[in-house]
Amino acid sequence: MVRRTITLPDSLDTRVREQVGDNESFSAAITRLVEAALERDPEPLAWIGSGQSDDPDLALQLEQVMDELLAAADPGD
């Protein structure tokens, strides 16, 4: 099996850790929770996106674009 890494926000990490069963690994808990969620609603949420690039600055560029879009949409400016 290929080993994969997932990064979770602290708040979600805490929630997953609260759901870990006896003698269950963190990874197994995530797998179980994702499977349960997909059984309930297999359609992806509209606001979840992903991207892949060889550009190491992709995340920084995304943050810059989002900042610009939010600033343009802010009626307070």
C-alpha cells in the first residue's frame, strides 16, 4: 500500500482524535470516518477543491489570488 500524508486543521484533527476507537490508529479512524461520510453522501462538496502542480509556489499564488478576490469583493474598500 502506498503511504500518503494528510494535513488536517487543528480543529478537525481534534475531532478525529476524539473518534479514534480502542486500539485503532489515527489513519484507520480517518479511513472509517471518510467511508461513513461517503456512504451518506457520495457527491463531493461544491466548495472543496484540489490542485496539483510542480510549482512550489502554488499555495502562495493561490493565497495571493484569494486575497485579491476578497479585497475586490469587500464593499468596505
